[in-house]
Amino acid sequence: MHFPSNHSDLHSIPVQFVKGIGPKKSALLEKAGIRTVEDLLLHIPRRYIDRTTVLSIARLREETLASAQGPGPGGGDTGGTEPRREFTVIGEVRSFRVLGFGAKSRFLLVLADRTGTLQCVWFGGVQYWKKMFRIGETLAVSGEPAMYGAMLQFVHPDIDRIAVPEEGENGAAPTQWVDALNTGGLVPMYPSGEELARAGLDSGGFRRVIAGAWKTYGGLFPEILPRTITDARGLVSAHAALESVHRPASTTELREGLRRLKYEELFRFQIKLAMKRRGLREKPGGIAFTVKSPLARALVDSLPFTLTRAQVKVIQEITADMASPNAMNRLLQGDVGSGKTVVALIAMLIAADNGYQSVFMAPTELLAEQHFKTLRRLLGDSPVNIRLLVGAQKSALRRDLLDDIRGGTARIIVGTHALFEKEVAFARLGFVVIDEQHRFGVMQRATLRSKGANPDVLVMTATPIPRTLSLTLYGDLDVSVIDELPRDRKPVTTVLKSDEEMASVASFVREQVRAGRQAYYVYPLIEESEKLDLKAATVHFARLQQEVFPDLRLGLIHGRLTGEERDAVMELFTRGEIDILVATTVIEVGIDVSNATVMVIENAERFGLSQLHQLRGRVGRGSDRSFCILVAKRWIAGRVARAASRGTALAAGEQLLAERRLAAMVATTDGFRIAETDLQLRGPGDFFGTRQSGIPEFKIADILADAVLLDEARADALAIVGSDPHLGRTEHRPLLSYLRSRYHDEMKLIDVG
């Protein structure tokens, strides 16, 4: 059964109706996110094989022998800075077998073309490889060739399946796209997976079904970009773009097709952000606060420090929003220790002077508790009633707290996810602060917002966000940045030591303690793990106390302690009654002890870059010079040090990710530079390490590599929504129809910040 080919919306045609797919394969495709014909046509090749540059096995043998005798094309001693010499050959599987036994077994495959044979070898996973190949199938094999005796060999090559003996139907020849391998041109290699490959949807299988789908449905692919944009940006049509991506006639045509598809993917996202931004600005019923606030003035006058220029600028931006009748939706970015909490408190005091309640929301109970204490300390003798609402509270206290919130006597409520609960009702909620907001989902923010009368929202993050990611993730928000640290703060000196230098590290820590300072020792685990050679806080706390610092006062804190136990330890450390605090990453955020001047992070290679930077931010919070000592395995520390002494960049492929993270930490204390490096290392999807971050998973575009296209798409989206906010013009109706059919639920949430 085939779905009617004249159906106008490819988004509504299930992929199972494409010839050659059916119910079983469509179930597997759905797992891979391919549910409709449109999804299938937007399944873009991960790379291409240029048949005109693929070597024959005989020619590859000549190249390999020549390079072994001296520097040839791509040969010679490059010192490890040049890319690997990688080649591709295409041939037929003649045989394969397992050699050896047990841990020493290896899988050997013989590939042949008209000019000769070569071996492909894999060490390990032999049972997997045994099931992966068939005699007579055609493979494209890519890797770094070597001579093993007289035999040409690839070790652990990349494999792309080009054709299998049964590829043609009823004995017919393979499809034209597979034949292209024999006549020259660019051959698309599609992403697949083990399950899909077993079902016949390897790269060759995808070429086959996509060719059929394109022939039947390609003419129906929607054109959503208005001519004004395609003409101004020099973009080919959507139909031409897909044609050139799936069946490229040249690299130039392919480049233009990819450019169009990348632009459109970025534009679709930016138009949604632009519409959300517009909707938030136009939503009626916002609060116009009177920003002249005796409470805020009293707070500023009582501070033992002077606000920085950056803080003053940000406060002016926030108060301008608060004075407007439109609801505020603002992102406040600031590095560790830049003073975001004081700024947020000033805004909440303005709300209190206007008779409104404020919420300060944190992602964890520990962080909520720390914020509560910080805010209460800053408020001093202020009459403003501030309360803490978390999940683990006794019922009597909770009833009293809920009554205070419901009755309006609680003016500032610090809390966690417990604030979302139905029983939490506010008398007059007017201002919402969401700290580390990337840890909260869109629906949760909508729930919190609905508890007030369209309150102003201030989103805060101590994770500096690179501009490209900010435009993508927070394009619907106004952005304020505190890019200045307090005047009395000195940069933290960061050094990298090997684990064989722990005695000298301990000696330095002892010197700092004797000078009246305090220190942190941070470990990645709470208890010993048999699987990981990591130092655990509980075990090494005992070792440090008994063997290294028997004469000093040590404390231990980690996530498994109760709130009361953590509070007791932190109180002792804050009062200076603990010299060295041994901890896990539970102290990553929210801890502020100005007398602590040394942060020792053991097994630093096991921490993420953002995490290391947050931990470093726990010291350097006073006027004394502070130090962050990263301790790593000897060979890792040595490689980073040698690269630094040479003044060479830590290039991808040359260095392990851990080495590049450590090198970045030593090189800079600038949180935004750290964030740029972190984004490059991890990619956007893992930058925040959470699925609720809201970061879109672009299938084609790369927000780092395609930053110019991102800027263009954002500018065009803002211009369209600015001139035609409801997309009612004739040239914008295809775009509106597309958005409604694909993003119906998102469009309903368009007023959620």
C-alpha cells in the first residue's frame, strides 16, 4: 500500500508508506527520529565519497610503499601536528575470519578490487564484526594504510557499506546512486546504526529508499522562505537544495545545497524565538513597578563594598524593565563571584516596596539553602520577611510557611522544585528569579509563572554562555552581562601539578593555613569505587587527617550528608574553626568563604571544564591572593606542560579532551573564554549536561561553524516578525502554515520564558 503521492503535507505522511520500508523498518526508523517522509528526505548524509579521488588497491599499495621509504605526499615527520594520511578504497568482500583466541583474537577481512587485495583488521569485538559482513558485498574502507609484510593493511578502518548482492530487486541492478560509484561523482554516505543496518537500512539501504522517496514525493517539499530572503541571501530553492544534497553533481552544488538547508534550519528556530519574544512583549497585564525603593536604597547603603560599574549598569537595565507595563524577561549572565545575587536582591526589594512577593528559585536544596543564608545576611535588620521552601521540611514548619506565602507576609521565598506544587499559592507574586535556569524545563517555568499576575522574570546563570549559544538558547530574552569582578578581587593563580607532587602541594597548603588562611581539597567521588582509580572523599579525608595534616583541623562535606549535617560543617568552616574542608563537587556553587585561599582538585582530569571553573570560583572571594591547584595523572600533567613550554596550541586529535580542559584552566580565568572552549570541546548538546536545557538539536547546522548563517537567520527572523508579527502577509503564509503544522505545541507555549 502506498500513501497518495499528491498529498500536500509531507510532514503528515508516515515513512512506512515509502516504497521499500513498511511497518517493521518504520518502527526502527522511528527510534532514530525518522517518522515521516519529510524526516526521511531531511536525513542528510554524514559525508560523501568522491569516486574521482578514491584510489585503487594497487595505487594505494604504491603510495604506501613510497611513503614508507621517505616523505611523499602527506608523508614525513610532522611532529604529530599534521592530519593523518587517510585514504579510501572501494572493493568487494572476498573472505573474513577470526584469528587467535580469547583476549588476543582478531577479526580479519579481505577486500578486493580489479587491481589487488588488502586486509582489514580489528582487535577486539570479533563476535560483533563476524555478524557485520557478507561475502560479495561492496564496501568503502577508509583509514591509514600500512604494510604488514607484503600485505597492504588497514587497522580499525572506517567502513561504509556501498552495496550488497541482494541490493537490486528481483535480481535487477542496484540503483543509479550505487552505480555512480562506477562512473564517478559524489556518493552520499548516510548515518545508520546496528539495528538499522541489520534491517537493510545501512548507508546503501538509505540511498535506495531515499531515491524512491525523492522520485515520488520530492516535488512536494515545501518552500517556506519568502523570495525576499532567498534573493537577498543568494539561497537556492528548497527543492534544489535537497536534490543537490542527496544527488550532488559537484562540490559547488553540494555546498550551496547544504548552505540553504542549514540556513533554513536556523531560521525556523529563530523565527519561533522572535515570535515568542514579540508575544512576551505584547502580553497584557504586566506590572509597572515604582522603582524608587527605600528598601533597595537601604541595602546598597549598608553593603560593605561598592557596587561595580557592571552591576550598576545591569541594575539600570532591570529597573527600566520593571518600570515598564510589559513583563520583563531578562537573562543575567555573570561569572563566578561577579555579584549577581546582590543585583537580584535589589530587584526583589523594589517588588517588596510595591507590595509584591518575589520568588528566588534554585535547582537543588543545598543551593537554595546557601542562597537563603546569603540573602538573609545581606538583608541584615531589614523588615522584609524571607522564607525557605524545600522538599524536606517538617509538616508544622511547612504549614506555617505555606500560610505565610498565601497570606502575603512572606515577601521573598527562596525555594526549589517544591515551589511548583499545587498547594503553594501566592498572595501577590510579582517577581521571579530563576538561578541556573538551564536546569529547569519550559513547563516548570510556565507553572511558576502562572502562580502570579504575569510577573517579571529574571533568569540568572553563572555559566557564561558564548554568544552563538546565547543567540540560540536565549534569543527570546533580553540579555544583561556582569563582565567585571569586584575591585578588591585578585585573579586566582591556577597551576597544574602531577599526582607525584602531592607532598609539595601539601606543604604549600600548610603554609597558607599557618598564615591564617583556609583551604579546600576536592575529590570526584564520595566512596572508593573498584571500577575507577579515583580518590574518594571519605577515604582520603581519613588519610589527610591522620597522615598529612594530623595537627590541623579538617572537615568533610558531601552530598549524602543531611542538610543539618552539611550546615554544621559549613558553619564551622565559615567561622574559621576548620582549616581544610575535604569535599566533593557539592561545593561547586553557593559556597562563599572569603578566607579560603587554596582550592586543591585531585583527579582534575576527571572533571568537566565548567565544573573546574565553578570550583575555582570558591576561592579568590576575598582580597587575599588565592590559588587553584589542579592535580592530574603524571603523564597527563607532563604532556600539558610540554605543550605549554613549546607555546603550541592543544589541537584536537593531538591532545586528549582532559588535557585540553586542564590547559584552558591554566591559561585563563575568564569565564567566557572558558565557556567558548567548553562549547568547542563538548558541542552544544552536552554543554549544560541536561536534556531540559532547551538547546535545540540541529540536524544539519552547527551553531559554532555556522555562526555567520545564525546571525543572518536571526536578523531576518526579527525583521519579518517586526514588520508582520502574525505572519499574515501572502508571502509569509507558507511559513505560518509550516510552523502551525510542525510546532503546534510549541506555538501554544510561545509566552513561556
